Amino acid sequence: MPAIVGLSTATQRLLSELTEELVALEAGGLRRQLRTLEAVDGPRVRLEGRELVNWCSNDSLGLSRHPRLAEAAASAAAEWGLGARASRLLSGTTRWHRELEEALARWFGVEAALVYPSGYLANLGALGALCSSQDLIVMDRLSHASLFDAARASRATVRVFRHHDAGHAATLLARGRGARRRLIVTEGVFSMEGDRAPLADLAEAAQAQEALVYVDDAHGAFALGRSGRGSPEAAGLSPERFLYMGTLGKALGCQGGFIIGPRPLIEWLHNRSRPFIYTTALATPVVAAAAAALQVLEEEPHRRLLLEARAQALASRLAALGLPLAAPSHIVPVIAGDAERAVAWSRRLWDRGIWAPAIRPPTVPEGTARLRLSLTALHTEEHLDALIDALKDVLPRVRSSELGVRSKSPATPHSALRTPHSGSGG
């Protein structure tokens, strides 16, 4: 690259190296670029001058544009301003923060809750406050990148178990009996797979080993369960059996993350959770909107039921295409294999008016690049019909055995921790 006047030699060298690496990413179909939305109307968006149906949104219950959430946010902004102005332990805790945390605790039937600016920070904050070099974390190999980052940052010993294999998790726990504290860490609904953790089996394995289970339920909270209490309720379990994290930015349509549990746990996080202590509080209008979203969910349970029905319908139609799913879910992976093929499929869907970006390594493991379809309660039968017709056109020459969800995953060596796979980026 040409020299830039005023930059040091070291900076020039760095920029040259980064440019070369970006070219290499481009050659391998792995270079990511931001795309700017120009308008949003439910599942329909305008992007780069095109009208498309969005199949990559986590707004699973369609609440992000609900008028009551917008009104709550506007009212709070008028009264309190936009930013929270300080961290929570200084002057950043408003009555809205307190009311939202109390509402979350009531929703899940626990003593207390703590809100973070994001789910990523909630994972970093909780695992970092609970674990140290004396402890052992046993983690599902397909867990979200933020869980791997949090585990590493905690300085605990980390071991990886085969996807959904509670027996393997128990074996790893047994080998670490000398640890002060032992945790099984998993997602409730896996963000790139759409399948659900075997929470009952993991809870049983943990109880037998006198260990704890930490559940990142970012995609299950408010969307799953008879009353929207997430993956534990869907599995017939109480959330009190787990260390439980959820988010406000998916089914609730807002922003932020939270931890729920007994009051001593939450007060410990007040005192030792660095991402909570050392960051500005979540903006008050967002907090007010999240509190309103909980009220809407109480009054409009049909949203959750509609999402479930849409997931069942999509699963049935995909099965007819030779794309059987491990279980109906609002997250549906269509495995392409290599990154270039996934990008090609995404481009062909784009041409058909469907926005489904390719998901590539390191977000997912090598050889499992995919389309990740995110279903919402706002998708209609017509949207499903258009998606299926487009997939028939895009995937006609691909053997069905190359597609679908992997129900079993090979073991991952500990070295895989250097490059955590699962996450939300493409």
C-alpha cells in the first residue's frame, strides 16, 4: 500500500500487514463488510436500494417496533434524558433500572436480577466474578464466543465437552475434583445450530458431581416455555437450578443482558463483576422499553405461540426439501460446508429478495459455513412460501446429505479454545 504522510514506520508496517491479511480473507470468502439498513418495516427491509425480506434478525417476537415500547422509551427520554450519565454504582441507577430488575426477578420467580448493557458483558461479568484460577469450567464445544471469552478471562481451567454430551461433561468434571468450584457452561438454544441443550441431563450430571450449571439463554428467554420463562421451563425445570443469563435484545426487542438468581449472587456481582462496575449504565430509555416489553408479553402471549407455530411450519417444509432439523426452532441452519458456497447461496437468495447472510468461520467451525435463517413472529405464511421456493431454486443440485443440522459433533481439542467458533457475526 502507498505510504501515508505523517504515520510512523511501525504504523505503516501494521497497515500494510493488515491490508495483506484482508486480501487473504477476501480470497477465502471470509471477508466481512457492514451493510447499512435504510428502512425497516417488520420483516421487510430496504438495503442498498432493494426491498428484501429479512431472515437474519433476532427480533424473534417482533417487539422492536411495538408502539408501547417506543412510547415508553420516548417518555423516559423526555424525563431522564438519553445516556445514564454514570456507572450503576455511582449515579447511573435510576428507578427504571430498579423496576426492570424487579420485574425480571418476578418473571422468572427468583429473588433478584442484574441488568448489563449487553449479553456479552453479562457473560464476562458473571463468569469473571464467580471463577478464578482455582476453578474448572466445562463447556459445550459449540457455545457462544462470549462464553469462551468469559471463561478465558476468568483464568479458570477450561475443558470442552462434545456437543450435548452430558456424559462427557460429567467425565471432565470428575477429573477436576480438586477445583474449588466447577461449572458446566452451555447455551440454552444454540445461536448457530438452533438446537436446545439437554438441560435435564446436564443438571443431573452437575448434581452428581456437586457442580453448577451456567446457562446462556439469549435465544430462549421469553421465546420458549409455556409462559415464556425460557429453556429451563421448556425442559420442565426451574430456573433456580441454574446460573441463568438472558438478553433484552432478542425476544424483548430492546438491548442489554441480565443475570437472575438468589440475592447473595446478585449482590456479589454488584461488588465483583468488573463489566458491571466499570461501565456506564444501560441507557434509561432502553431500560424503560424493556420493562414495557415484559408487560406486552404478559398481555400478548399469542406472539410466542405464533413463533412456535411458524417454527413448526418451517421445519415441516424444510424436511420436505430434504433438510431435516434436530428440532423445530426459530434458528435454522442450512449447512453449505465451505465459505464460498455459503456466500454463493446467500447471493442467489438476495437476487430472489431474501436477505440471509452467509455465516463463516471463525463464527462457526471450519467446514460448516452456512446460511442461518432467523424466524420471527412477524414472518407470514407468504414469507415462508417465498423462502421455500427460493431454496428450491438455490439448492437444487446439492445432495440432501450435505445439508441440515449436525445432531452429533466430534470432540474438539482444547486448542480450539484459541478460536471460539459460535457467535452472532457472519
